[in-house]
Amino acid sequence: MSDPAWPAPPPIPRDAISPLPATLEVEVAILGAGIHGAALARELTLRGVSCALVDKGEVGGGTSQWSSQLLHGGIRYMLTGDIRQMREGLAERATWARIAPHRCRWEAFWMPHRYWLEGLAHRFGIGLYDHWGAERPGWSADLALGRVPQGVFQADARSAGGPFRGATAYADLMTWDRELTKDLAASSEAVRLDFHEPEGFETTAEGLGSVRLRDRADGTLRQLRARRWVFALGPWTDGAMAQWFGETRKRLRLSSGIHLWFDAVPGCDRPWAIRRPRGRILFVIPRDGMLQVGTTEREVEDGWVPIVAAEREELFEALEANLPAIPWRRMPVRSEELGVRPLVAAGGVTTHLSREAILDRHPRFANLTLVLGGKLTTARALMDHLATGLTGRRCEASTTEPLRLWDGQKAQIR
């Protein structure tokens, strides 16, 4: 495809050839098998509604595998005063811990402070964060919250020679985002159309009627009909709407966050979240036998972008300024990734962006809903709300029914 907002088509595994018939019909067609599309497929299945989950790659193969891998209330929202979004995230964090315990792990994050008054402010704000987020199913009694004892803080290799004088510990939930997305899809009865590329739509008086799909594995053409349509395309929404329907309207602005992976550093046992200017957070997280570092965020133009040299350099400079005891530039970077987050305009003003999500009813196609914005933590709640609107049925089981594991494992604690 020629549109620069689209990445190169993802590779196709050898076993991807689909046995599905040439014509398919469902109640709801979902285009985009990321966290939102997979969550909606589960919600519709819980309500007994047929659906199809379509993606030109595999489930969870795009932006949903490049997030911060945290199911969190948003500690930065405490700093910016967006308490409503924070409390919504904290409530959803507890839901994920209930329905996906094998894909989640509670951790005590440390937020270091540079001087006494900042430490006092952290303890007050973080105390409220943990109070409002007191529902923590599966929390380990071994994880301590609040003021980190000075001796414990100084024993961490990151504290030596740096600007920090202490830290406050708060609770948050770590996850494995790609596996979580696949579990959501596996918890549905959706017709799975992985590696299928839309090539054209047919319309009716009600709106969209069907889409012609090309199976990228063997070139087979399939026709998918549906009464209702949901596009959950994440940062590729604007590019897709331009390619498929010639629309020039920009619904999103995009921001990116860079993640680098290093070998584990002895003495770095707890994840750190370091406050930076303009509300940015520098994460330094030991996980999966490695050390993940990342920061948010810069605005980008396209739905998929590489890491630029200046961005990598800025991250190294931030690491050296805040954690000078670690020889960052002498350590090999084992892996790097850049996730793109779609942001919507706040109040119609594109200079003020929101991390909230919008369910946008298309003005031309009355049976089409676009999922705009959103984040990993609140994806289930947003799709619960959308499924209720599409079907007129609420479903209490959404917050309690455990997810099926796509890979059949009994545990995924790492």
C-alpha cells in the first residue's frame, strides 16, 4: 500500500492458510484485532452476538504489543489533576487482576525524589493513589508501599551518584500486552480472519453492507457481510479511512514512546518511575530477566514510525542525568521498540490532546462506529460500554469471567 501511515504488511506464518468459506455473515464485523477489537469480540460473545475479527496481521501484532505493558491508574494523572481518568484506570486495574491473573503481576514501583519537600508531596499524592486503588486482587504481602527505607533505597544500584535522596513506593500492575490481547480473542467465538486485507466495501441504505477481503496467505477472496461495523484501527484509523473511502478528515494526532531493553543490572530489583519535565515519566523496569527503559512521548505524523537517532540520544541523556551510576552507553541494547498512541482532540482543539477515548458514529455510514484513542488499561471497559450500546444488553460477567489462555498455559507468571 502506498499510504505512508501504514507499515509494511506483517509476515505471514506458514500455518496461516484459512479454511473458511468464501462468504461469511455475522451480526458485527470488527476491523482491527488489537486490544480494543479483541476486547469487543469477547464482549459480544458474552452477550451471545456473532462477530468477525479482521486484521491484515495477527491478533495483537501491532500497537498492542508496543505499549508500556502496564495496567495502571496513571500516576501522571495525579500530577496533572485528571483524577477522574486516574480513578477509572484504578478500577479497571482491579478488573484485569481478577479476569487475567496469569497475565498480570503486581509490583511496588518506586518514585524517587530529589529533595525533602518533593518527597513529602510524593508521599501525599501516592498515598491517595494507593488509597483510591486499594482494591488489588492477588496483591502480595511481600510488597511494601509508602516511604522506602533509606538503607533499602541506597542498596539499589540506580541511587548511587544521582540526584535522588529517597523514594516512595506505590502499587501498579504489570502485564504482557500481546498475550493479553490474544487471550481476549481466544475468549470469544469470533470468526477469526487474521492476515486478511480489505480491498473494497459495498454499501446499502443502512450504511456499510459488506467488505471484500483478500487472504494474504494464499490470495483467496472472501466476502464478509454484517449488520453493524466497528473499526478499531488505533493509530492507522486516518490512513485507513483515506484509503478506503477517500476521507481527508484527521480524527487523531499521534504520540510515540520509545522502549529500550538491556541486560539485567544487579541490584535493580524494583521498577522505577522518574518524574521528568512537562509531566513525562522515565520508566526503568526489571522484567523477564532484562531491564526495560522507556519514556513518553513525542508527536509523530504516521501510524508507524521508526526510532530516530535524536530520540534514542534524548533517552540516553535522560538516563545518564538521572541514573549516572549505570554505564548505559557501554551496555548493549538487546531490543528496541517504539509504540504509537492515538490521541483525540480535547474539546475540538487539536492543540489540547486527551488520552480519553471516543466512540464516533460515522456521519455517512450510520452502522459504523470508530474507536478513537483509548489505552490498554481501560480497553475492556470501553468495549463493554460499546457492546452494551450495540446490543442493548448489559453483561456483569465481563468484569468477573476469567479469560481463556490462547496458548493453553496454566500460568504466565514471570
